[in-house]
Amino acid sequence: MSDLFQPFIKNKRQQNLFTIAETLAVKVKGRVADGEKHATFSLDNLHDLKTEGYVSLTLPKAHGGEALSLYELLLLQEKLAEGDGATSLSIGWHMGIVMELSEQTLWSPDKFSMIAKEINENKAVINRAATEPATGSPTRGGIPETRAVRDGNHYILNGRKTFTTMASVLDYYIVTAYVEDIDTVGSFLIKKGTEGIRVEHTWDTLGMRGTGSDDLVLENVSLSDDLLVEVNNRNSKPSPKGWLLHIPACYLGIAIAARNDAINFAKNFQPNSLKTPISEVAHIKQKIGEMDLKLMQARYFMYAIAEKWDQYPEKRDSLGPELAAVKTTATNLANEVVDLAMRIVGGRGLSKKFSFEQYYRDVRAGLHNPPMDDMVINLLAGRALQEGP
């Protein structure tokens, strides 16, 4: 285990959980090239995540899980991302959604028990399908163009969802739609294989190719009205979502991988113009020190806020700005760390023979995951102005 993780593992339980992620990280790292080539989520990775029981860890213990705390989730996701960022980010959505459904009464008890049983016994994997071509990220407040029209005791859904991570391998989709008869946005639980849904392989991006974030297309999908599992309350203020810290944890894991590879390169590369490896060169040492300083800043901030979330549930409603600040801080510093790693390695970092160019492409995706930097800065400014000096 890297010394980077030692300060954050605090007990035997966390060590045991961490070992699961550590084992998986080694396995998924060996399959990165396949995901990069085909822009799909690896079926072998999915098999390992299910076999190791990783997908059920955030379930409550009463439903067969380990009731992971937010702190523990980040510890595991960060380590998994060291092996492959795309795998970590992808399964992170499932893990976080299960955590959210476990902690909040978003669904009726019978619906949650049903999906919990599917996850525990059949290792089902779920994700939300919310983003659309016209509305962009749902965090910007756009109303879905996907429509749900009542037909007796059923709803008929039509629409297209973009950026549906793991679309082709998910067992269940939670699809947002504008529900016409109640004039609000709701979410429907749809099982894979339901008539009228299909996945279009549209994912062709620079980075995070292995997430397989394709389009989910719905054409006259008929669903019983009990599959409307969530209905938005326009009068209620959205609660902060601690589980979204799986996003910065993922990108910090990528940065750690780049840092480790850069140090190994520096310690073993000795051009014939030098009598020592380049790790002894002053400006290389400077860059290595800068990498670790940036990682310390981001990681101690992230884990401190996660610990606060876990230890003081009564304060969660006030942690929105801090959660958002963690994401912005971590993803930007992760990009800076990978850039430093590239500078240490030099032109070789652009070669497909090394992983640096992949780290460089993948880590940039974090800048486009919610919340966006401008929203975070405005949020912090608004709070400062409201509270006053």
C-alpha cells in the first residue's frame, strides 16, 4: 500500500475495505487499453466488481451491504481510480446513488427494498439517466424534453438521454422525464430489456472513454405508474449530496497514479548527459514536491469534509458550499498534478507506450463534471455576501 493512503486509513474495517479496492485496482488497470479502444465499459471489470461484492457495499447492513460511510466510499473510489479512472467514475455513480437511496426516503420502502434485494442478491447495477442534448446537465435547471404521458394506469415515455454512463451494461435505469399529468419532473425506474429502450453507441470522446457513456433512447416505453419512483417537489430546496464527492475522489486517484508513474520514471531514467537519474535534478525535485503539496491540499480538504458529513448529520444541509468547493479544488489540482507529471517525463509522456497521455486526457473530464467551477464560485460568493463580514 502506498504511503499516500496511510494517514487516511484509520481502523481495521477501513483497511479491510481498502484491500478490496486495492485488489480491484490492479485488475482494472490491466484492461484500460480495451476500454480506450472501444469506448465501452469493460465486461470483465463489471464481472470483478460484482464478484468481489463491491457493488453492494453502500447498501445498509440490513439489506446485505456494509453501509459505507462517505469517508470510506471516497477511500475506496480514490484507490480504484488509481487503477482506472473510467471504471472508478462509472461505478461511483452506482455506489453513490445506492448510498443516497439508503440514507434518504426518496423512494417508497417497498421500492427501495426491491432494488436493494436486486443489488444484494443479483449484484444489479443502476444509474440515473438525466442529461439531454437540449438541456445539458440537470444541475443547470433545464426541464427534460423526455415526456411521460399517462395512458390509463401506465405512462408512455419518449425521449433521448445523453452521457448515460455504463449504458450498455446497466441492469436498471432511473430516467427523468417531464410528467405531463402532474406538471412536474419525475424519475422512473426502468429495467434493462424493457420494450422500447435501446442504447446507441455515441460515446466518442477524448477522455474517460472506458465509461461507455452512450445515449439511452426511449420510444413509446410503457411503464406501470408504480414505476414513477420519484416526484420533484418544486417548493423544496435540494439537499446537498455528499456522495457526489466520488467525483473528486476519482480524479485525485488519477492524479496519484500519474504522480507515482512520474516518480518511478524520474528514479529510473538517466540520460547519458547526466551521472545520476533525473530524480536528482533540482527542477525535477521541485516538480515532485509541488505534486505532493497539491495532493495534500486537495485530499486533506476532501477527507475533512467527508468526515464532517459522517460525524455531524445534523449539519449536512449547510455543507453544500463546502462539498462544491471540494469538487472544484480537487479536480483543478488533479489537473495540475498530472500536468506536472507530464513535464517531468517530457515528450515521452505523449507516447502511447506510457499511461501519462491517458491520465492527461482522463483528468480533464473532471472539469466538466458537476458542479461547474462558475457555479461553485458564485455559490461561495453568495454565501459570503449573505453572511457578511
